Amino acid sequence: MKLWHCLGSRSFRVLWALEEMELEYEIEVVRFPPRIFQKQYLKINPLGTVPYFVDGETQMTESVAICQYLVEKYNKNEFGVHCQEPEYGEFLNWLYHSEATLTFPQTVAMRYRILEPGKFPEVGDSYIEWYFARLRLLEEKIKGREFLCAGKFTIADIAIIYALYLGGVLGVTDRYSPELQDYLSRMKERPAFQKAEQTVGP
């Protein structure tokens, strides 16, 4: 299997998952955004986005879906929650919540605060506030818990922690509640996280 990865991008979820699961993989680190700095990448992935993941005939572009694929395809069930377990619905909800509810407003904020500064600054600021409003559910859920689901570390933690981690790029982690700061700090101490974070490229 092979992963195309950009530093700090959503592909970090996949890289971290691969390291946690101790799966063998090939990686190609490209400069963000690759569709601008590495035009030939569009021949590999017409969307020009990362992650791009290939496993045999399987080709995938969605970071959370790839993590779920790895759990189910390679029987890494310790990183997931089975459909017969009571917390299965909650597990799935956090997976989708991580992208649709938390990462989305951050990417809009990043566009107008970092990639295109000065263009529509009020939009970037507005989406940061949207992001913090959407953190309320997570703040409540993580209180008194080490992990999000089923009393164990799962890909739901990977998916959600990436959103919190992305807040560092936007410079807003100092606004996180003590519970969220503690959760992020603990997950960043995991050896697989640290190994993924140390992956460098162009």
C-alpha cells in the first residue's frame, strides 16, 4: 500500500493510523498543495488532494474512510468498535463529526487567514468561532474519559485529535478548554503519533 502525504494535512490521520497498526506501507511526501507545486500529481490523483491512498486496486482520497478501511480490511479490530458493541453508533458519529463538523470550518479559516491573508479576513475569523462553537460536544464527552469510545484508543481518537492538532496551525490551541488540552497532550505522547509527526519531505 502507498500513501501520498503532505505535512500538516488530513493525510496525517492515515499516517498515524498506519503507524499505530504497524502496517507496512510506502509513503511519498509532497509539498502542500501538491496540485500547485507538483503538477504531475494530478495524473495520479485528478482531485489534486491529499491523502491519496492505494492498496492494490483500491484507491481512496478520504482520510477518515481510509482509517476505517484499514481497521476492517486488515482486521485491526482493536482500533475500531464492532457493530454489535453498544458504542458503535457513537464511534461512527465521532468519525464523521471529526471531518464534517470540526475540520471543515478550520480549513475555511486556514484559507482566509493563512493561504489568502487579507482577502476576506472576517470570513476566517467567523469560521474560527464556528469551530469553537462546534467543540462543545467534544468538551463534554471527553470529561473523565481517557479515550472517546469503548474505553480504548480507536481511530475515532485519531480522527478527532487531528482536528485539535490542526488548531495549532491556526494558532488557537491556547483557547482550548483544560480537558481538550489534556486530551491533545496525551495523544501526542503516543509513539506512533510522534513517529508520524517526524515524517519529513520537501
